[in-house]
Amino acid sequence: MSTGVWPKEREPELIAMRQSGVTTRHIAELLGISDQLASYHLKDVEPITKMLDLLPDYPEETVRIPEGPCALTADWHSPYLSMLWVRRLFAVCTKLKVKRLAIVGDFTDLAWISHYIRKETRGSSAEDMEITVSVLGMLLDFFDEVYWSWGNHENRMSNILLGQDLLPVIGRAVAKSHKGRLITTDQQTMLLGNDWRLEHPKTFSRDAAKVAAAAAAIFHKHVACGHAHHFGMKYDVSGQYLGIDLGGMFDIGKQEYLHKGGITVLPAWTPGFWVYKSKKMLPFENALVDWNDYGTA
Ligand SMILES: [Fe+2]
Ligand SMILES: [Fe+2]
């Protein structure tokens, strides 16, 4: 049997309490009434926390590349990639015995599904994809493991397909007929060992490694970034963590944007890549390497 009187005048306040997640038993105690009476008056009130629980959440599923040697690349913009830089990557990795590759976003350009209007009319999405599939196969023959995280250009696929993404399926299909293992993630972050974050950030700066160093200060890890098409390194404000810009495997001569888009006050794009080995980060960029040492001058 219920006891006490339901205080009608306080009902809005009591409904708000129940919505916030306070139990009917606790409300009954506060009012000095029975549990049954409080439950009867509040039975139709859903705590908002319950509704929030129905929303999706996104658990941490960040790909972690196990500690060990790994070539770090970004911004291939396939099919507008540079075969010279691919040869250099293979020559360096052969000499340094590196059998794992990270691609930190913008491996594919996907120009044909860009919302930017292209002036160039040669080629087609099918031809572009054929080159991309061939290059990916080549990488999976050379490397034992290829880790590929998404950049803003990979995201063009899901943007145009209303959230669907065919790139992982295409990747798996290619990997089936090559010896290397392909690991893809639609996140724009990967981890390398315990000390490095590999990022394709949303933020851009004209100053090489500035975004990477700022991110390093936030995450208390060394940070390697794609996206800016710069090459460089910079310590964070603490001086403990390193930020690097990865350069890119793009072919500058094939970038329509650079030739037909008018002038820019941004720095020139700098091709290059890095190799992580024995917990050291080694730079491979024209100003820093004599390519004769690798037979790829
Ligand atoms: Fe890019
Ligand atoms: Fe990008």
C-alpha cells in the first residue's frame, strides 16, 4: 500500500531529477513517501542517460604498429605518385632491411569524386583505381606488412557514398593475391610502438612540423604527420617530444592544383619519407640524402 501524498506542485522539479538519473527510490526517500507512490507518478519519465545510451559510441580501436623497423610515408595521392620516390623507398628499405610500411593517409587521391571541379579531362576513375591497385600490390609484394590509415582524400569515398566505404574491400581483394599483409583503418591515427602517434591531422600550417609539434605537446608522444606535404622536424614546447612532417610520395609534376590553380604563398611541396629503426627516426629527403648511396639519384 502506498503511503504519503504526491506533492503535485513540485512535479516539474521531481521529473527533472528523475530525468537526470536520480532513482525513484531516492526521490521517495527525499519526499518521505512510499517507493510505489513515487514510481507510480514518475513511471513515464525516461532518464536522459537511457536515451544517451542508445546513441552510438566509438570505442578506441586505434591500430598499433608493433615496435620495430618501419618505413613511414604519407600523401602518395595515387595515381599521381612518384615512381622515383617508390624506387628510393625500396632501395632504402632493402639496404636498411625494413619490411614494414606505414601509409599515413592520402594514399589515394580520388580526384574523380572530389567536390572540387577538375579542369583536367584525361583519365577516369577506373584508370586511376587500376594504377592504385597495381601500386598497392607492388607494395604488398615488397613489404611483409603494410599499414594504411585514412586521410581526408580516402574520406572522399565515404563522403560521396553516403557513409559507405569500398576502399577496405578493394584493399582486402588486392592483398589476397600478394604475399604481404595489409592492415587498413578508417581512422586518421595510428600508433607506432609506445612512443609515436602517426597522424593525418585536420589542422594545416604553412610551417613544417608546427602542427606535429603542437600535437606532440598535447599527446605527450612524438608525432609524425602527413597532410601538409611539408618535410621537417620540430620539438614541442617541452623539448621532450618530436614533431615531424612526413613529406610525401606524390609527383609534383602531376598535381593539377599546382599548375592551374593560380599562385600560392604556401611553401613548395617537399617529397620524402622517414624510416623508423632502432627507435631512431631517419629522414629521407633531397637536401639530406645523397641518392647515389642508394643507386637512385
Ligand atoms: Fe595530401
Ligand atoms: Fe591530406
